[in-house]
Amino acid sequence: MGAVVVGTTVEWYDFFVYATMAGLVLAPLFFEPATQGNEGFATILSFLTVGISFLFRPLGAFLAGHFGDKIGRKPMLVITLLLMGVATFAIGLLPTYNGTEGDWFGGIGLAAPIALLFLRILQGISAGGEWGGAVLMATEHSPTKTRGRMGMFPQLGVPFGMLLASGMIAAVTAITGDQFAVWGWRIPFLFSVVLVVVGFIVRHSVEESPVYKEIEARQQQASAPIATLFRKHGLSVILLAALFIGNNAAGYMTTGGYMQNYATKTLGMDVTFVMLAVLGAAAMWALFTYISGFITDKIGRKKSFFLGYSLQLITVWVLFAMANTGEPAMLLIGLLIFAIPLGLTYGPIAVWFVESFPASVRFSGVSIGYALGAILGGAFAPTIATWLMQTFNNVYAISTYLFIATIISLIAAALLKDRTGIPLTHAFEETGKFDTWKPGDPTKEEYEALGSTVTDANFVATQRG
């Protein structure tokens, strides 16, 4: 489990460092000269690079899903980690548009934002392939009764990554002071190489998923898993993507850099304090992500999301009401409250995705569903929030947008099948009972009828429990 958490933390540290920098410094360094000094438009362009990378997540999901269902979960985890790390480190070495006095990398004109966009695309491809492999390695190794809490561990990589990114940026801004916007911003990107080495060592040592080993032993890898996925489980992919929209849109108010930009540029708050406030919110997010794993094992997937998203319908108004007071303490409290439903709805995402697809197309299903949900939810959330604020000059326009996104996810939760505890084995898939299974099935007698062909501990644990 440590390999999953460490790897996802490193991946999301890289991702969030960029998203935060997009709101703090990348606009004037890479985009403002190209917009003749239009700061507002440059900020929108900067946030667009956050969103554009999401458009390439499905490509990463398709590639990782296809090869993850054909050659295994483990190789894809290592490849996606290295791709993210290389792209992040390269951003730290990238010359800016005009160059800045005191920054030894100089300027390369229009090639700077183009190169930045290319590296951001590589990050998007990596992020699209990362998540599916991580959650499968966690859940396919776990007993049925603790599957929700085991699936929660890779989810901790997001708040842990945000913790690490926020802490690093807060420390660098405090140490470099005015030089942060000159060269200090490069340090968090360059530090990524240390984390990637650690993550690679840990991930390289992990064992392959037992479910994939079963598929490989039977030589039953799907020849075209993606085509099979959409032919047989297309509706599940769409509904799971919709389930993720509310969490992702709300989450990217902090992880996507919008609140950092709004609090520092519009409200005039100190950058270091704002980053520490986001760090506190990340800690709260991590805590409730952890708690959510136990909740979903206790009450099931559907009820878990009803609980979390019902709270979020309230907190999307609370955050902006408190932040708009202009008081730093109120911003901190608002962020802490906002993080509670984020954790409650992010933790159980993994296990519901995993339980929605049979073994032969599971990597493809969870990766593509997650990537599509990220595009529809978080890809352009900071850009949309910036546009709404510039258009209506009212933060409650943003709250309305997040409220609607949350309603969409609540509807998806109501429509999705709750398969809490379904067997994850390939042997169970071959029985033809996957689509008709419901909580309480199968019986012990049905397990015994399958005989020695069932090798997955998940199924055994359910029946012996």
C-alpha cells in the first residue's frame, strides 16, 4: 500500500505545483508579454494550460488502460510516474518569454509558452494513466470487507500531494522573498526529481495485482479492451464520469490554483499565508478522505456519496462568503470547512469505479471514466471561475457553478448501481453474473460451486465473513 500512496503523492505534487504556479507567477513570465500586458487575459491563458492538459488525460487513460489490461498494472505505474517527473523537472529548467534580470535561464520568446504547453500535455497524459493503475493495485490486493478503505489510500495521494506542494511553495516564497517571481519559482519543479527517484524505487518493488496474474495465467487478456468496454459498459463510464464532476470542479478551486490567485491578487493577502491556509485545507481533506474509507465500508458506496455531496451543496457557498470578508482567518476557516465534503466524496471514488467493471476491462474502465470526469469537472474549473468573476464581479456566480456541478454528481450517484462487495476475480466475470450481481450475492454455495478456479482472496473473504 505504501508504494501506491508514495507514487500518487509524487504524481500529484508535480501536478499541483504547476497548477499553483499558474495562479501565482506563470502568467507574467510566459503569457503576459504575448498579450501586450493584458494581465487578466494572461491569467486566463495561464489557467487554460491547466485545463488543456486535462484534454490529454483520456489519451493517457486509453494508453494505460489498453496496456494495463494487456501487460499488467505494475509497468504502467512505473511509466506514468517517470513521465510526470521528467516533464515537471523540465519545466523548472525552461526559459521564460522575455527573461528576467537575475534569472540565469534567459528568454526565448513565443517558444517559451509553446514549450510549457507541450510539457503540460505530457503531465496530462501521465495523470490520465496514473490513477487507474494505482487504485487497481490497492483494491485488487485487498479483502472485500476492507476494500473501501484500501481503495482510499491512493486517494490520499491528492491531498498529500497538495500538502507537499503547498508546503514547498510556502517555504520557497518565505525564503526567496521578492526573488520568488524571478527564479525561486523554479525550485519546487526541480525538487520533483528527488521525489520521483523515491517513488520509482518504491513502485518498482511492488508485486503485480493478483487479478491480473489470474488473467495472465489463463491467457485471457482482452485483445481490444477499450472496444469491449464501450460496447458493454459505456453507460457506466458516462455515469462514473458524472459522479466525479462535483468533487473535481470543487477540488480544483484549491488544487487548480484559483483560490490562491483570488486571495493574493484580488483580496491582497500574503502569498505565504495563503499557501499555509491551503496546506491546512489539504490536511483536512486528507483526514476526511481517510475517514471516508471506513464510512463507505460501513454504509456502502451510494449512501457515502449522498452524505458527502449533500454537505458540499452547503460548503460551496460558505467558502466564498468567508473568503470575501477579506480576513485571512476567515479564509482559513472557509477552506477547512470546504475540504470536509471533498474528502468524503473523493475517498470512495476509487472503490466505486473499481467495482463497476469486470476484471478484463477494469483498467480501461476506471482510467477512462476518471479522465472524462476530470475533463468535465476540473479541467477548466479555474478558467471558468476566473471568467465568471470577471463577467459578474460576484463570487456567488462561482458558488452557483459549483452547486450545479454537485447536483449533477448527486443525480449520477442515484442512477449508478451500488456493487459494494462484488467479487473482482476474472473467474467471477466468466460466470456471467457480473451485470446481475447485487449486494448480498453470491451465496457461499455459489462460491463452492465455482470450485478451485477462484483464486482471488476478495471472493474468499466475502464468503467466509
